[in-house]
Amino acid sequence: MKAIYVYLNFDGQAEEAMNFYKGVLGGEFMGQGVMYMKDVPGFENLPEAEKNRVMHISLSLGNGLILMASDPLPSRGHKLVMGNNCYIMLSPSSRDEADRIFHALSKGGVVEMPIQDQFWGDYFGSFKDKFGVCWMINYSKG
């Protein structure tokens, strides 16, 4: 296996969400930046409300870590179902960084487990952000 990437789908909020994640996590958008549905060959007749949906966006976080996203097209039969079947787990390099990321990403969301020392020895917390994406932050001293 060469790499594992996290690919997120949003319901018309991919660009806003990825800009939010970039603001918290840093990094740079890759390639052309945001690719919109209106620029996809053959999609000229999309409903007006879907033309500015994101076809693809990639955020490089360094060290080969990449977060990707898009918006599905309801007019093409795509239906977004948000759930708890996917978490993104981040492993910061310090406790301070874990706190910063946890509090910034969880703002406006729902905290499932406050970030705190856990019985297994790590500093851990989980939440669903304001876009419905589930996150785990786990700082391990070892």
C-alpha cells in the first residue's frame, strides 16, 4: 500500500469545510485548487444550484498526509448520508497541539468525548464538527 487518504463528501459545503480545515490544520491546496462541477466536460447542463459544487479539492498537510473532498450531485442521483461510520484520527506531536486542534475543529460541533488523559495512557477526545464530520484527536507520549 502506497498511502491512505481521507476523502470527505459534503452537501454543497466542501469548499467552505476545506477552507475551515486549512485554517485550523495549515497546509496548502494541491494542483489547481478547487475544481468545480461547472468545469467538468459534459456537465454544462447542470442545474444552476449545482454548478459551483466542488468536483474535487485536495489539502496537503505535509508528510504525505492529504485530505480530499467533493460535493455530490443530487440531479445525478447522488445522495449524501452523514453518519458516524467514518472518523478522521489525527495524532499531533504535542499535547498543546492536540488541545489547539481539538478546540478549533470542535467549535460549533458536538463533543462526544472531551479531550483528556485516558486509561490507556494517551490524551484523547472525539467530536463531530459543525459540518457533520467525525474526528478523533489522540496524542501519544510514546
